[in-house]
Amino acid sequence: MPRRKKVKIWHIGDTHTYHRLLKVPRGIDLVIFSGDCSNPRDRYKNEPEVRDFMHWFANLKIKHKIFVAGNHDTSIFHKLFTRNDFIALNITYLENEYAWVEDLKIFGCPYTPTFGDWVFNKARHTMNEIWKLVDADTDIIVTHGPPKGFLDATVDFNGYIKQAGDVSLRRHVLERIKPKLVCFGHLHNDDDIINAGVLKLSAYDTIFSNGSVVTDGKFGKVSSNGNILAI
């Protein structure tokens, strides 16, 4: 049987209105966005930022486009920007559901463990209710937040570095689903922390990609151009 041609993926996230500073790579088959294209908590102030991003995203010269929302995308959560808007722009929106690109089965989920008064948040101890329903034959998982221990370092309120990812997502990814790729963001680079990038452990086949493109405290420019992967 002939080998399948690999799908070339550009993974980006956490653009926070700075998407137009990105350099769009050539030869990409699928662009995946993993949440936080906008900033304001107020849904009405948030909406024009989302619409500006979506206009840019829809016009990328890339055949397949997948979008998963993040905790800052409040106008999507409150349905000021609707599923019909995504359909009209030929963008695949995933909210705890699947899409097929080429022969890759992709699951997308915007929810992260609760932190502050934001959207698409669930209590940390309830996140397992989402992940246990993800099919074991899923090739790519797109979430806003990371699994615990994978490109998820942050500084807590006491100034200590900790890993803030979701432990239940980690367990399902490593022990049951074993996807080819997990895409996320949410936890950006910080002064002394590099989260953006790709991680592959020798003991597992799964590739982990943090596509965040900004650095905390240094908004106004991009510190990463996302990640390019072939799956």
C-alpha cells in the first residue's frame, strides 16, 4: 500500500490581536488556531477584535482552516460571533466535536480549568468528563490549554514556577488516545519561561505543540511565528 502524503500544518494561537504581524508560511495544507485571538472581557468590545481576526484567517491562502476558541474569546462564547459566521467564512469551528481533514480525525475543545472570571472555563476536577469521551482513534487533539507537564510552565502568585496544565488531559493523551499531535496554547512565554514550540518525548509517539505567539508583559509584537508540523 502506498504511503499517505503527510499533511503540512501551521499551528498558531494566542495572537491577542497581533495576527497581522505573523509571516504566513507557504505550502501549508491546514492551519490550526488554538484560541485567544482577542482580549476584552466585555463581549461587545471583544466582537470587533474577533471579526478582524476571522477576516484575516479566512483570507489565508490555505485550503483547510480549523479554529478552537480560548478563554479570551468572549464574543464567541456569548454567540455574538456565531457558528453560521464561521460557516460563511469557510472556517471549521470545533467546540467539543470532530472534523476530518484529508484522512486525519481531529477533535477540538476550547475549555480550560477555571482561572479568573473568563469564558470556556470548567472546574479542574470536572475536565475529565470531556476527555473521557474523546475517541481513541483521534489523530489530532486541539485544545486551548495544555496537558500537564507539556510546555505549560507559569509563575504562581507566590512567584514560583509551576506546571499548570490539565492532568486529566495528560492521562487520556498518554494512556488511552495516543494521538499523533496535540495542539494548544493558553500559557505563553514569560521572561524566564519558554512555552512556545514543539515537544516530543522519546517514550511516546505523540507530538506536543504550543502555538502561542506572544510573550506575557510584552504584547504589541510576536515572539513566535507558530509551529510547522507534518503529520
